Amino acid sequence: MKSETQKIVKIALSTLVLGLLLGWLLFGGSKGNATEEHQHTSEVSGETIWTCSMHPQIRQTEPGDCPICGMDLIPLENDNGSELDPMAVSMSKTAMQLANVTTEIVGKTAPVKLIDLNGKVEADERSIYSQSSHIPGRVERLMVNFTGEYIKQGQIIAYIYSPDLVTAQEELFEARKVADTQPQFFNAAKEKLKNWKLSDNQIAQILQSGTVKEELPIHADVSGYVTEKMVNLGDYVNKGKALYQIANLNSVWVLFDIYESDMPWVRKGDEVVFTIPSLPGENFKGRISYIDPVINPMTRVAKARIEIGNTGLRLKPEMFASGTVKAKQPIASEAITIPKSAVMWTGERSVVYIKNTTSNGVNFVLRDVTLGPSLGNGFIVKEGLQEGDEIAVNGTFSIDAAAQLAGKPSMMNPEGGPAMTGHNHGGMKMGDDKGTGGSDHSDMDMGDVKQESKTDHSDMDQRIAATGIFQNQLKQVLSAYLELKDALVNDNAAKSN
């Protein structure tokens, strides 16, 4: 009996010791681990901020869903105070390479604008001549029969029969008979022929022949190419009637169009380098000798004239020409110029991004600028930049997007702050246990929605009940309408009344 009692006591003591040992192993170690895990969790939660990729204004200390759109929150990268300027947005070298961001140092240069001009070759108006007939009569013969034919000065171009000329020659022969006694009559007869552009040699030939010539030759007054033929064989022409239009093409004009926006840049004396598509591989040069003082009301352009020699007649009227003029802005000193790709417009504002390099990395700061005239591929900057500033010339929209996501001043949000995404996912108020987002939503909760649904359902029941009362009246109106319709279709005026 005594041995059994001792045996039981030993088993109880062994069980107690084993239980204490297991309890220390389990609860003692767990407490330390729990404390360490709690500390680690607190440390992580203190460093990691969770945000939404679509709504960067959301900031939470725990992962979860976005209270606005329901997307999974992502950890926000912490720059650990890399930006010295709170308004600047930092970018790593890798991010700049991926966004194709390049920069350029601002400097002062003489502003020169490359203006592209379009025009065409035309004949020099000063060398265009209208060959006319100086006597009235009928065209008996045409010695020049087509446009484009070259004629020389003094060449016979047509023969004209003129009754007045026949009468004038007869008067000349009669006046010669009394030339000794009345020389004034003889001189008056010769002057009459001279007024019709007959030369002294022609008059002498008429007097020498002693016969009346019925056809008078018309001689070309100038040399050139016939650009327009105005008469045909057998036509009757009056005194002063134009027979041909002749142009001397040894010198031509190239007329370029200048638009209103480019007129302040282009001036008389500017050199224009131009090409002719029909003469590939050749460049021509000339200086502007004249600019129209009046704008064409239809095309809204003014013509700029270049006079150029046409050796070998290679330049032909109506040929197209494409030119470029290096126009200089009429300012006294050099100006700051920047590429057009560096500027972002908001309608009222023009902004650029200034690059700053510190020991902590590279960052960009938004800056407003005031632009001057356009230079084609760039702008003159009047205010906002200084010589030596480094600006982003490519990838500016990527920098601006990063600034918007970070809540920094950007092109559309110059004051900074949460980005305005424009999302509105309903009018329900979500629970406050998922962060501070959703402040733009209404205060309606799910209970209000259910109550409103019940009210709408009861109204539906009332409308359905009222339909039974209204049904008989509706049938009567429908029957009357159908009878009226049938009467009108069958042209039954009496029944339609």
C-alpha cells in the first residue's frame, strides 16, 4: 500500500515538472518572439505607406483595397528625404533613361528664325511688252503663228491691209508734186505716215517705188518670246490693238508667299536660298528686293520678290520654288532661346522644368516662363530663365506626370497637392476603417440605400394598383383613336368628325 502511494506521488511530481518545462518552452519563447515580431511589425508599418496607383492621394499605413476604386494598394516608395526642395520631384538615373529625359543648359544667342517659303517663277513684269498695230486695218499675213516663238527686234511679224494707209500714200504722191512750191504739204504728208510708225526708210522706199502699197509690214519693237497671241489671220484691228505679248526672259522674278505671322521677321534685303523641284540638286540664292505693302484678302499672304538672272533660260515661268530665309529678330542684344520641346502649355501659362543636381541625386522644379516670338524650332524667353539654367528638353511630360503622382506642383496643378483624377465611384460612404479617402463622396450609407429601395418598391405597388382603375378609361380612348385613324386612312371626312 505504501509503495503504491509513493509510486503515485512520483508520477504526479514527474507530470508537474514536465508540464512546467513545456509551459516555459512554449509561453516563454513565444512571448519573446511575439515581442520581437510586434516590434518588427511596428517598424515596418512605420516605414511603409500604402497608396493607390489610380488615386495617389490615398495614404494608409496598412495594405488593403483602395476606398475609392477598390484596387489593391501598393507600397509607396520613400525617398528618405532625398529632395532638399519640397516642391521638387526627384528622378533616378534609371528613371530618366526610361523616360528619355535629356537636359540642356540655357544660353544667349542671336535669335534667328528659319522661315520656309513657297512660291513660283514668273516673268519680270518690266520686260513684258505688248506688240500693237499702229494703223487700223485687216490682218493679211501673220509671220508669228504660235505662242512661245522667239522674235527679234525689227523682225516683220505681220502684214496689214489698211484703206487709210492707201489714202495716205496717195496724198504723199500728190504733195510731192508741189514740194517745190508748197513744201509744208509734203512734210505734213510724211509726218502723217510717221505717226503710224513708218520709218524714214519705209517712206523713202514708197516714194522711190512710186506705187501705192496695199499691205504694210509690222515690225517687232523688242526681242523676246511670245507669251500670248491675240490675233488671227483675217482679223480687223484698230489703231493701238495688241497683236502679241512678248516677254524677255533673260531675267525673271521668283515670288514667295509670306504669311501674316511671318511678316515681322522678313525684311527687304534678306537672303533666300531656294530650290526648284524640276532642277534637283541645285541651290539658288537671291535677296528680297520688294515686299508687297498690301495683303491679299483671299490668301492672306504678301508677295516677296527676288530678281535673278536666267542664263540659258533654265528658269521658266510658273515653275514652283521652295525657299528658306534666315530671319533675324530686330533686337539690340542677344536673347535667351530654348527648344520648343522644352515648353509645356496650359492655355494661359508656359512652364519648363529646371534640373537641380545635389549630393542626394537629381530633381526637377517647375517654373513659369514668359515666351517671346517663335523661332520655328524654339522660342525666345523674355522672363523666367537665366543664362546657365539647365532645363529638360525631352521627357518633360514624364517629369510632369511624376510630379502629379507625388502631389508636387505640376503643369495642371501649379499649387501642388493631391492629384485630381476625376473618378467618382458612386455616392455611397464607405467605412472609415480603410483610410481617409472618399471625402468627396456623399454621406449616404447602405442603410439609406435600403430604405430608399423600400420606398421605391412601395410606390411601384401603388402604381400597379392604380393601373387597374385606369384600364377601362384607357381602352375607351384607344378605341376612339383607332376609329379616327381608320376614317382618315379611308378619306371618310364625315366619320372622322
